[in-house]
Amino acid sequence: RPAGAAGYRALSADDRMQVAAERELLGAMAQRPDALRPYAERIAGLSWSDARHEAMAWAILSTPEGTTPAAAVAAASSVVPEAPSILSGGRVMGDDELSDAEKLDFIVDTAELCSCRRRIRQIRAALSSSSRPDEESQALFREATELQRRVNELVRALSSVSSE
């Protein structure tokens, strides 16, 4: 993980978008931990760009129902000391044009979209370095195909939100 603003600028546009999506998701998780619980399985399946983000997500998801935002931030801070500054960057939850449910769907869909695209890039790199087709390569190809289907679904869902 590149450090600081210079490191952030060194990331690809896709990686910067994923970092932003992860931070948006984490901010929403800290603000409304119980509202994000129905998304726990999707959140747990993300391919995170930053191990700190993943650790904070797991810490917040592991809190009991009824956890307050302050307790969610405390849980995240217990695994990542700089959690408060990372969690404070969300903007979507403050948007008044969407309902809370639409905001949560949008945030989770965006993070999952970035995650799927990241995993597809990882698979392409692995397949391009593979010298022969084998069972592992075939499994990776099948995974990439399923991920691409999911990417298409998410793009359609996100397009419908942005066109409203």
C-alpha cells in the first residue's frame, strides 16, 4: 500500500476508485452498523485494496446488534489506529437525493463492483503468466466469467440509480 498523498496518486484510476469506494463503505458501516448487517456476506466477500480497510470492516461487522456509531468507530480503531480519519471521509450518506436504502445499495454495489474488477485483473494476470491450460487455469477462467456477469449486473444497477 503506497503511503500518503503521493502514494495515492501513484495508484491506477481503478485502484483510486476502489480505495474511495471502500472508504465510503466503511464510513457508512461506522454511521449505521445495523443497517449494513444485511450486506455482511457481500462485504465479507470483497477483494479489498487495503488490508486496513478489510480489518476495520471485520471489526465493525463483528460488533453486536445495537452497536452505536461511536462503538463501531472504537471497534475499528482497535485494529487500525487511524480508523477515525479513514471513517470520516464518507459523502454518500449525507446526500439528500436518495433514500437511506438507496444510499446503502449504491455504496455496497460500488464497493462490490470495484472489488470484482480488481479480482478480474488479478485473474487475467495469473492467466497470462500461466504457460499451459490446467485445472487451476480453467477454474480461474470460470471465476472470471462469473465475476464479469456480476460486474454487468452491478453496472446496470448503478446506472439505474445515477439516471434517476
